[in-house]
Amino acid sequence: MDDKEPQKDSKEPGVGPGRKKTVRKGMFSKDLKLLMYGFGDVPHPSADSIALMDDLVIDYISEMCQKVLTASETRGRIRVEDFKFVLRKDPKKLARVEELLYMNEDIRRAKQLFDESEMDQQQQQQQQQQQSQQQPPPVPPPPSMQQHPPASSSSN
């Protein structure tokens, strides 16, 4: 027998022939540190605590994505509704997802309105520029034809 480790038959995403295993350790460290402090931890939690929380978050997200992938196998593509389906038994998380989706849509509409109003302003400016370019500038009358204000006569 070889002294090498036996090969695992793993269904872990990113592992397999032609795929590189990506290391995501510490991916959420900065955010987790702030979240932990916000929920009552010390301002600078230990690195071990942050690493543990990071592992838990990555595991949760990976498991959630695996469940969503399983739920979407019949269609062959993942949709937002698949996440809702997986979270249907957890009303708090489902409500938060729906709130975030609503806010995302609201922001998208606001950007679209802003872009449209900005485009309207640009079009108006372009039209004004085109009109000013089409009209010749007014030519002032020659000095001999300019009207002078009547001289006031003062009688003392």
C-alpha cells in the first residue's frame, strides 16, 4: 500500500479534475469583527473567534448553496425563487430575503428614474445648444443708428 492519503470522493464544489481549490479563509473577517463588536463582543475579538465565525459563515453559505442547487436541478439553472424555497421553513430569514429583494428593486427603479431625468436634462441642453448654433448671433446696429436717450432739458 502507498503511504499517500487515499483519494476522497468529494462532492465539494471547486474540487475535481481541472478545478482549483479556492481558499476562502478569512473572507469575512473584517465584517465579522465589526458584527461581533456590534452584538456586544469586545472591540478587538481574538483571531481564533473571528476564524471560527468565518468558518461557520462559509459553511452555512456553502450548505445553503448546495440545497439551492439540489432544488434547482430539474431546471438546470438557479433562480432567486430557489433560495426562497429553501428558506421557506425559516420565516425570519425568508422575510429578510424578501426585504432585501424589495430594497434592491426599489434602488434599481430609483437609479432608472435618475438616469432618465439626467438623460432628459442632457437632451434639453443638447437641443438648446443646437438651437443656439442654428440661429446666427444678433448683430448690433451700427453706431450711427443707435438711439440715444433724449437729453433732458433743464431750465434754471
